[in-house]
Amino acid sequence: MQATLIRRRAEAMSIALDQVARSRSRASREREMPIRSLALEIGVATRTHDLTVQKELSDAHTLTQKFAATVEALHSGRIGLRHAHAILETGVVLDDDATRRGWESVVLVRAKRDSPGRVRAFARELAESVHPMGMSVRHARAAEARGVSVRDLADGMAELSVILPATVAYGIRDRLRRQAAAIREATIGDAVARADDTGRTETNGAMSPAPAPSASRTSPLESTLDSAGELPHPDAGEPAVVEDSRTLAQIGADVCADLLLTGTPAIDPTTRESCPGGLGAIRGHVQITVPVLTLMGRSDAGASLEGRCPVDATTARALAGSAVGWDRVLCEPVTGTVLEVDRYAPTSSQRRFLAARDRHCRAPGCRAPAARCQIDHNHEAQHGGRTHLCNLCHFCVRHHTLKTETEWTVVQERDGTLHFRSPLGQRMREEPPPRVMFLPDDILQKERAGAAPPF
């Protein structure tokens, strides 16, 4: 069944590629529209993000065109889907057809009797040994894919990923580990010195310092913000050594946050006109939505980071203390629907209202933050569309372009609900994203004790 699905996806991709081939436009963006439109069609039907669908279509087409033997082995049950993905990921670097077919036949023999992880490692080493292109050339090409991304995790956490050359990545990790070890050694030495002055604490004959819980840093924010809630200047003096109960991994993560948020790049080509103070003066900005009682310290109900993930109340208040500006958002208390935003300049008021209402791209399945989106006239301005709130919404660049360049249409109701119609006639209703109203801990404890939930 999995192999059949791969073949069906490849057939769909072939249809889109045929449309691309018939296009007379030389602009790569316009030529890609059939593929994007097809991906969104399938995404709407399967409740899947269209970028995910587009990757699945592309992978399926590559598998059927370049790794036909792998698809056949999957179809017959000799290997699993994870084996097929491992072969695709490690073999796609081989451009020569004859070399790739020989490599595939050897890897398939291994895949029939080994786990996907071992197959991936073996296949990567084998591909490296038979690749006709030199490592230097391939590395230079691969380095063009370097970048930074963030993946949301549970409990107000997120994973920061950086794609870098291996030597740089391992060098960064080694330096962080060395710095963490140095901090741990310094704090333990300081605790030992204090124990010598105030009395030794021994466990099984060995002295054991007892770090004060209040001195333990529990988040990178606490290691980055000073007592006034401000980011320390890169030239500020060294902080006083305190007793520290963090693990080496936690210290390394906090040091990484300190360096990235407060450090100055070694190369700074900016000028006073383009960037007053240089790159070292640039600070990271995030958009936090905080309940007013939490902001006042009368509640510990959580906040929200750009509508993507929750933020603990302590961190939200610390960030609000140094915020350069606030927007007051009035919400309906039961449903959380945005009622008004208290800014009165016409253009900025509309932008603030839309940012508070939409929170992210309104295309089906997309969660790109509003800060990275463009405001779209659902009924195009050049066709008479008014610049009214009931005709405006946020789309990321990808979906804004798709809506403008293809036959996708969008109609908006007065409450912000969007109605999409695809080129193939599919219809999709997209309501404004609801706001989750975070509850104080005392209410949550009552719920856990058996009280009825508040919804």
C-alpha cells in the first residue's frame, strides 16, 4: 500500500510537471505555480500543510524515477518504508545513473537484513566512496543550504537548529562544553572555599558543596537578563561567580543563549547609517500576548509567543518590563475572539487588529507567524477591493503569491472567516484562530482534584 501511494503521488507530480513544461514564462516562481497549487489541493483534502505535501510529491517522483528497484522492493515487502526513505536520502547525491543503480543494488541487499539506521549509515559511506565529484566541490554546494530554524516543543520550550559545516558545528559544541566545564569548576571551587570558611559538608568522607536552589538558573532568559530586566552590554564586566546547581548540558545551553543574544560578530560590515551601533547593538525581538492580570502579578496564567506556543508567567513579565511598546487587545471573554485593538491611526490600527486576529498565515494548514506574513486584499484592490478589515488577512509570501498568481480565490465574512475555492472546485472554510485562555495554577489544581473544567 505504501508503494502504491508513492506511485500515485509520483503520477500526480508528473501531471504538475507537464503543466510546468508547457508554461511559456521564464520566471521560476510562475513556473512553479502548478506544483504549489496541486500541493495545496491535496493539502486541503488531507488536512496537511501544502509544503509537506509538496515534499511528499517530490520524494515520490524521485523514488519512482531514480530508485525504481527500491519502490519495487517496498511493494513486494522485502524492505520497509523507513528503508526506502534512507535509500532516498543517502542516494540522491549520486547524479550518474549507472553509478546510482549499482549503489542501489548493493544497498538493497543490506536493507533486506538490517535496520533502517544501519542501512542509512552504510549507504552514506558507500555513496561517499563511489561519488564521482570531489568532496571539496560537494561541500561548497552543501554549504549553500546552511540556515537556522526553530521547532516548537511542549511546556513553553523550543528547539533551535543550525545547519553549518561539520567542523564549525562540532567546534561550537566543543567550545560550549569547555565553557560549561569551566563555569562548573569555578562555581564548585567557590563553594568549596566558602565551605572551608563556614564549615565542611562531607558525604562518604568527600566534601560536597550544597548549591543554593535560589542561585540555580532555570532558563536561558535568567542567564541573559540582568536585575533590571535588560540585556547586558557585550562590554559589561564579568558576572560574580555564584553557587550553581545546573548540569553541564544546562550550563552549555544557557551560555549558548548568552553568546547569541549579547555577543558581537567578528565581521561587522554595517555602517552608522544602516545600523547605528553595529551588529552588536541588534537585539532579538519576540511578540508576547500576556493576560492583564498576569502582567499585574495578580495571576500566574500563562502567556503566548506569537500564537505558536505558551510562555510561563515569570518570563512574560520579565520581557514586558523591557518592552518598547504595548498593544492592548480586547477579547470576548468566552470565545477569545478579538473585539478591538486600541490604536487609532488608520493604517497602523488595521495592521495591529489583523495581527491580533489572524496571529499566523490564514492559508489552510499554515502557521507562519503574522510577523513574517503579508497583508492580502482578498478581493484584489486593482479589481475594486476595499482596504477594510473584512477584506484583509495575513498570508505568508508562499500562499500570498499562490493566491495572486493562480485560480485560488478567497472570500471573507465580517467575522474574519475565510472561504477558499481551489482551481479544482474544492471549498474550504477557515475560521479565525481561537485564542487559548490560560488559567492560573490554583484553578488547574482544582480541576485535577475533580472539579468540572471551565469549558
